[in-house]
Amino acid sequence: MGEEPRAGKDRDRAMKMTTRQTLAEIWRDGGMRGMFSGAGPKVGRAGPSVAIVVSFYQVVKYGLHHFKYGLHHFHQQ
């Protein structure tokens, strides 16, 4: 009854591990695949937000460039 659950022991052990120890354990348990598990969903989530940020940057850069050089009045063709 006074025993700590295994999950608690694992959590405590993980908190005391160095980065090198953590990477070694991941490599031992999962190899190269273990190193990148979960990367696909994270990239999938990040993609749309990165696209929005880059698009916003391009619009602001375009607007500031045209404002700085007085191109905001007339466009001669």
C-alpha cells in the first residue's frame, strides 16, 4: 500500500537523467525510429502556422518597401 506506483518511479528516474543518458536509452529502445517518433505530427501542426508567419512577413516587407520608396502613390506601367 505504501509502494509508489511504477509510473511515479519512472518519472522520478527520468527527471534525474542527463541528456546523454536519455538519448542513449531512446537509441537502445527504439533505434533511429525512436529518435524521430512523433516528429511527423509536430511538423504537420507547425506547417500551417509557419506558412501564415512567412506570408505575413512577405506582405509587410512588400508594403514597407513600397512605402519607403514612394511607390504607394502611382504605379506606372
